[in-house]
Amino acid sequence: MATESRVPDDLVHAAGYPAAPVPRDYHPRLTNQDLAPLKEQTWRSYNIFAFWMSDVHSVGGYLTAGSLFALGLTSWQVFVCLIAGICIVQFFCNLVAKPSQQAGVPYPVISRVSFGVLGANIPAIIRGLIAVAWYGVQTFLAAESLNIVFLKLWPALGPWADAKVHGFAGLSVLGYVSFAILWVAQAALFWRGMETIRKFIDLAGPAVYVTMLLLCGYLLVKSDFHIDLNLSGHSLTGWATIGTMLSAIALVVSYFSGPMLNFGDFARYGNSFKSVRRGNFWGLPVNFVFFSLLTVLTAGATVPVYGELLTDPIKTVERIDSTFAILLGALTFVTATVGINIVANFISPAFDFSHVSPQKISWRMGGMIAAVGSVLLTPWNWYNNDTAIHYTLGILGALIGPLFGILIADFYLIRKQKLVVDDMFTLDKDGAYHYRKGYNPVAIQSVIAAGVVSVASVLVPRWIGEALWISDYSWFIGCGVGFAIYTVLARRAGVAQGQA
């Protein structure tokens, strides 16, 4: 029999939840007090709503929404695409939330059901590495806002903000300074624990809303409320419009694909599945309608005010004449972006990397792994234009889609929503999720096959220069193929046969 885990329960205590005692028969290779089923599930709808506020209100979200104008869509078409995309995200979040809320365990643990108690390290590592990429992106975007503050206070730093004059590896010296400041600040905030993080996030979401309302109101007044809803440099008609709008919807889903896959990390705290669904409703479609309206109106007003379309809120704030307004706006966007980094790119990899070695990797170490890796990826070199954004979202969606499809197929079709929680933490051969030496061959075969297809849907069109629109659907392709292959193979192999 395994002994009780001795890993410090810092994540559980810091989050304000009583640590669940780890049963003595739970294997230490699979268990610590961060991964074990929660003793109490206390989150209500508002907590889920607040989570989505922090996830939506960021420079990255604004940039992604604004980049849709580059596809040739009008303002109202961009608005429709944003809302349609977020409704799809809500639907899938409800699906992925139920097993984690039901069992009280995070995403990597619930993945043991389909991949096996040891095979679940495969999706955990994939999702953890993706979080590393996003951590770097969000820190870079926040650093761009901080650069504005420095240049406004000390204009003489201008040459040091030019990567061609003073810079290396694609980033200016001032850019490195801002990136380093935010990197250290976020690490310090991580180290303070979840209670501090929670208070920070509670302020970050509303703060960016206030700033965006002020920015939008300022631009509307400056433009005398004369806004042309056709902001694209070229017009689309007929089927071209429909096809482009579908691609835009797919890109919105891809942007949220990371938090969507790992939403179980937060849904596990829900006191009921009904509360989780209600929080998703207010935090996604309702919240996003308002966010989208602000995005579209603000971008539209930049044309008459500045003579060009600005889809980057940082550049928009930079154009304002008032020093105070620039400082307030830039610092607010820094705060908001740090908020989403904590929610989406610290908590999730903390669970993912801890899952790989529960007795050696704590939640703090998991977060720091993501933080260090983010620097090595030099995100400023591949996330600075619309094409790069769409290409990045396609690749990330291609990797996440198959994992999502397999999870949903296994829980809803193969197991009919039945789980044996204790068997997620045992290496006994008669455990429901032991399969072959802890690995489920069906899941591994499915994720490889679906991953090849979905990644090819992004890379091949780029290589041949044809049918580039296919890459926009990489998440849906990966999810659909993974779902179909796993369902067929699992039924043939008799997976879950005889499960209670």
C-alpha cells in the first residue's frame, strides 16, 4: 500500500480551501494534495464569472478581436463573429467542466480516465508547453504597455526602444527591461499565493472595463459619433463573406482553446454543475457582448480621429494627448494582461507539470517552469502582426483540439458520464484506468493520428501556398478527428466495458 503524500499542500491552503487528506491507498506517484479530489467545492457562479472576466479583458483578447478586421470584415460582421465564437466556447466549456466538477479533480487527473493513469502525462505536458508559449505572449504584450509609460515619462529613452538601434534577438533594450520587470513582478505575485492572486484578479477585470469605457467614450466624442462600420481595406461579397466569417469564428474559438481545455482546473471548485454553467453564461456570452461592442466601437472611432484603423489598444492609448490618460491606460492594460497570465498560464501549468511528478514538482515550481520557458521562446518575434497571430492560433488549436475531442468522446459516449474516482489514483492492474502498464493505447493512437491531421491542416497550406483558410479550422479538425477516431477504436477495444 502507498503511504500518504508528504508534498506541501501550498496550493490548496493558499487558495483558501481546506486540504483534502490524501487516502493512504492513493499511490504517491499519482498523488499530492493539489491533485487529490477536493474535500469541499465552494465556488459559486460569481467566481466562475470573475474567472472569465480576467480571461477575456486583456490586450491579447483585444488584439485578436481587432485582427479580424484584417480579414476584410465590416464592424457588424466582426461583432457577429465574436459573439458566435464565444457561444461555441461556452458550449464546449460546459462539456469539459462536468467531469472535473463531478470528481473534484483538475484536467490532467481527469485525463487519466481516457489516457491511463500514467498516459495522462502526455496531454499534461502538451498543455503545459502551450501555456509556456502563452505566458511569453502575454508578458510581451504587457511589456509593450509598460514601454509607453517609460517613453512618456522619459522621452530620451526613445532610441533604446528601437530594436534596430539598440536591441538584439528582435527586441529593444527597453523592451527587455520592461519584459524583465513584469516577469519578476508576476513571479513575485505567484509566490504570494492564490489569495493575493484572487484579490488582484478581482481588480484587474473591472479596471480594464473602466479604462476601455473611457477610451471608447473619448474617441466617440472626438469623432462626433460619426463612425463608418466598414473598416476593412477591401470588401467581401457573397460566399466569400460567409467563408471569411466562419474562419473568424474559428479563430475566436482557437484563441480560447487553451483555457477551454483546462477549464476543469477551475470547474472542480464549483459547488454544483449548475453554478458552473450559470457562471459560464454570464462570463462568456453576456460579458463578451459588452467587450465586443467596446472593441468594435473603439476600433471604428480610431479612423475618423487618427486617420487610420488602430486595432491595438496600446497604440490607441499612445495617440492620446494627455500624459495622465496615457499613463492610466497603459498601466491598466498592464494590470489586465498580468491578470490573464495568472489565470490562464500559471494555474494550469502548475497542475500540468505537478502531475508529471507529484512528489517533486509543486504548483510554484510548475509556474516557474512556464515563466522560464517563456523567455526562451522569444514571443516578440512571432506575435507582432495579424498573420502571426492567426498562424499561432492555428498551431496551438491544432495541438489542443485532439485532446479535447478525446476527453469528450470518452466521458460522454464511452463511459456515459460515469467515473471511478479512486481508480484515478491507483497503479493496481485491476484499476479501471490502468489499461496496459498505465497507458491506454487507444487514446495514444488517437491523439497521434488526430494531431498529425490537425497540424498538417496548418502547415501544408502554408507550404503549398493554397487553401490557407483550412488552417483557421485546425482546432475543429483536431477535435473532430480525435473524437471520431477515439470513439471507433474505444468501442472496438471494449474500453469501459463493465465499468460501474
